[in-house]
Amino acid sequence: MKNTDLVFNTLVAQEKINSGLTQLEIFDYIVDLGFNSIEVRREYFKNIDSEVEAIAKYSKEQNITILYSVPEVIFLENGELNPNIEHYFTEACNLHATHVKMTIGNYQNKEQLQNLKIINEQPFSFTVENDQTEQSGTINHILKFLTEAEQSGINIGYTYDLGNFRYVGESEIVGAKALKEYVRYIHLKNVTRENDLLRATSLEQGDINWRKVITLLPTDVPVALEYPSNIKDEILTDKRAIEVLGYGN
């Protein structure tokens, strides 16, 4: 993949997934929209082994780049390393994924990093994302983890999620400035507040000045759309807006 590829995260097609379609069954739809990089989500698999095999076959034949989102923590609540992490890595390798994303979980100190050297042996770029929790989604916690991982010689990057900072009461601007040196991947969604609840939206619908934020981030990393939408024109409008900034094919 090119460093500036534009990625379709399958969360965008959540309505189609909820209707019973597999992720692979929406690939033609995604390709028809003009994307050749797709981030698949582990929680959307129905029969993971067979679907991973089929996606790997399709992506090789159609020259599609696969990224892998694993909605699991690296460290469990007791501080122990997630015992399934090697299994997730095997799935990623079987997918021929270029990027794998998890969240941090209950990280406290460098001693917990001793068993993460396995990450350096992987053929993909491994990142953590700011989620919508205090534990894994706040700036100081993420910065502490990434700094100490770097000091320990562990190759971990960061997926910057634009909208999620609002869910933990922090600033996406402050987050971009504090964490930009670790960014290897960007998730773009906007958010708006309705009846005291935050809702993810397309880029032009929400309250965040996303164009300002993206100027603070690296320009040589892939960028994904990640918000639920069943409106082609909405998706294509955002796609074109990002391409104007130099991302995409």
C-alpha cells in the first residue's frame, strides 16, 4: 500500500453488516466506491477462519490492501498480557494485513512490556488507538504507554482517532500535538452532540474542524473513514475532501 492510502473501515457499512452480510460480501461495494484499502473488524466476523481465508484470497486476486482492527486490549484488568494476542497476530498474518490495531487496556509500568517483544517480529505495523474509555483513550495514558514502549525497544505506533477524544472530554487538537510523532494511521470521523449524547457523523456533519486537525498530523500515513453511513454521496463527498488534501489513489 502507499503511505497515503485512503482506507474504508467496514464500520462505515455497519447497516449492511447488521443486515446479515459478511465483510467479504460488501467488498465489491467498497471497491465500486473507489477504495482499494479496507480495514476489516474482528467483531464483524461470523465464521472467522473461513472468512479470513476468503478475504486473503480475494485481496490477493483483486490487489486489495487489508488492515485489521482487533477490538481487544493488550493488557487485561489484572495487568496481565492478553493471552490471545498471538492468536490475533496469526489471524492478521493469514489476512496478510499491513496494519493491526488494538487498545492498551490496564497498563501501569514498564514491567508489563517484557512480553511484548513479539511485536517486533511481526510483518505488519502494530498500533494502539485512543478509544472511548478513560483507561485507553486519554492523552496522558497513551503517551505514557507509547513513550515507555519506545524506551523498551518495542515497535508500537499510534492510530489517531479524531472523534474519540470528545468521548473522554479531551481536545483532539491537544491530542494531535501531543501524540503526532507516534502516528502511523488516522481514523477520521466527526461527532455531534444530541440530547447530551455524542453521535459519530460524516466529516462535514459534526462539530469538529477536521481540516484544522489533520494539518497537525503526519501526511505520510494511511487515512480511514470510520463512521456509520449508508449514503453513497456522503461517503464519496468525504472521500473527495480527503483526496484534495493529498490522500488516496
